[in-house]
Amino acid sequence: MPDLSKVPVTIITGFLGAGKTTLISHLIRNAGGRRLAVVVNEFGTLGVDGDILQSCAIPDCPAENIVELANGCICCTVADDFIPTVERLLALDPRPDHILIETSGLALPKPLLKAFDWPAIRSRITVDGVLALADAEAVAAGRFAPDPIAIAAQRAADPGVDHETPLAEVFEDQLACADMVLLTKVDLAGPQGVAAARAMIAAETSRPILELADGVIDPRVILGLGAAAEDDIAARPSHHDGEDDHEHDDFDSTVITLPEITDPCDLAARIGLLAQSHGILRVKGYAAVAGKPMRLLVQAVGARVRHHYDRPWRAGETRQTTLVAIAERGNIDAAAIRATLAG
């Protein structure tokens, strides 16, 4: 007899560098016997997150269960990409017990929720819950607006004018759509930073706020929420309610390719300079280090840069450094970025 029960789906959203991939990697390794499938939506043409997750595939979540949708917002390409991908995962044998969807840091979750009302999949899947990840250190620092005090004064003086930055709108939409907020990187923020971040988030949503570091959390807490969020769309407000679609023209990305490097710390320092000199929000990718058989994984949020060797270079792979930089539109100068990274 075919299994007629709905497959639960968890949407994992959050700002750039909030730790979505780290959380999903943890869930894959601690699935508790569940057969998982993962859909990863990248921003830009360089697929990094999908490759990271495929490197931690296990029998309950093999590599073929991890699908990457690159170079396109998942909520803007529903008919062309998302629906066929979900149908393909539902056709797997054995069928997944749970599907995790990692949105890009720029995606608005509400349009994606609406996609679950499509006749082709509505009777077969349900949105178990929407998780919004928030970087405690970044939220505490108020990075979602250039000058929060000045903007608050302007809004108070003229409430009919929207002075929010695009980053703030994305963040607020993600919080408003969430069933639960996961406050990440609490170890970096410190007690005062965590308290400030919690207060800022609590001002936007009454949903539960859980703290975690390195993506570690008991899967039983965040999976199996039974929210059926596709039936609760009206209760999840958005800055973009009433619009037929939305654009991501406020953001842009570029891929920089360089030869092998000699000093990972020097590369990290140069990446850190990009946030200060070019307004780069996010850098991620891989570097080839001369004399090293392992590939160097690089992840940066603003001026904070992390790197570690993740796996050996495979036979046939080109040993080169490939990084994607993401910024608000107008801050992408590929030649200048390349010059800063190359030294």
C-alpha cells in the first residue's frame, strides 16, 4: 500500500551567515533514524552550501537526497525549480520522512509558504514549521540598519514614510513568518550581546527564542512542530503583503577566482577588509593552499572570517581559490574586490 501521509517540511530561513548550513549539518548527523532530504537555495552561481552538506551525507540522508537550487531565489522560481524538485524528492524510494529547505539569506519565506498550496504537492506535504535563525552578535550590533536611532527618529516624525533598509525588511519578514527563532553564535555575542539580541527579536515576534552554538540542538525540539504553516499564512505578516512578487535588485554577487594561496591568515585578513572598504556582507567559498592536499573552506560575515580544511581535493578538481562575495547593489566592484583579495 502506498504511504498516503503527508511528508513534513521544515523551512530554515535566516540572514546571511546566520548558521543555517551548520544547523542542517547537525540535523543530518543526528536524524534519529529519520530519512531526510534537503533542498538548498544558493544566492549567486557558486554552490557552496550544497557541497558542504553533501560532504556530511549519511545512509539516512544520502547525497542524492540533497538537492541544490543555485542562481535563483527559491520563492521566485516556484514553477520552474521548486515544485519539480519537491516532486522528485517525493518520488524517491524510500520516500523521505522529513524534508529540510534551506533558503538563501535573501529569500522572503512567505512567498515560499504560498507555494505549498500548489495542487501538485498540497495533498502530499505539509510545512511542519518555519525556523528563523538570527546571528546574536549581528543582531545585538544593530547591523540591519545603518543608524537605528536616526531611522527610528525619522519614522516617529513621519510614520507614513518607510525608512527601513532592505536588510531590515528581510530580517523582519523572516521573524514574522517563523514558528520558532534560533539565536545562533551566542558564544561569540557574550551574555550582554545575547540579552540585547533577545530584546530586539522579542520586540518583533512573540515566538519562542532558543539559543544555540555551532548549530547544536536536539532535533526533537525543532522537528515535529506540526505547525501546518501553509494553512496559517494570514497570521504571518510581511512587508511585501499585497505584492504579486518581489525583486532582489537590492543585492548582487560576484565570483572571484584566484590561483593557489600561500597564507590562509593573510587571505582571511584581506577578506575582512572587504567589509570595511567595499561594504561586502558575505564571502564564502574555497581556497587552494600551496603544498596542502586539503581544501580550505572559507566563511565570512562582515569582517568576521572563519576558515578550516574540510576535505581533500578530489582527482580532476582544479586547485584554485573560488570565492563568492555578496553585497547590497552598488557595492559590487569585481575588479576592486579581486585586487583586494590578490594583494
